[in-house]
Amino acid sequence: MKTLGEFVQRLQVDPAFEKQAQAFDNGDELLAFITREGYDFTLDQLAQEFKHGANLPTEVGGLTPPPRM
């Protein structure tokens, strides 16, 4: 399985992938996409990545953490 870091890196270098990831309206759909793509992390981990500022949304093409359900 691929890591959160690999996911963030792919967002930065693959505009088509980034666009796909941004298309989801809720966390469950985004998590299903993440899993289908072979990544293994939770939405909480993704949110923490953004929160810690290591990869701010503006640095990954404006992707923002999914809304909490």
C-alpha cells in the first residue's frame, strides 16, 4: 500500500489525479477513491497533514481536507 506522503506528492505532480481527488463532496467518497488508488491512510491523517502545515492546501493545488461527516 502507498503512503500519505506518496499521495500528497502525486497531488503535486499529477494534475489529472489532483482534479479527481478534488471532485468528491464528502469524506466517504474521497476515502473510497484513496483506497481504490492503493493508498493506506485515514481522512484524519490527511487532515492532520494539512493542519500541521507540512503540505498546505495551496502547495497541493488547493486541495482542502474533506468535510467531516
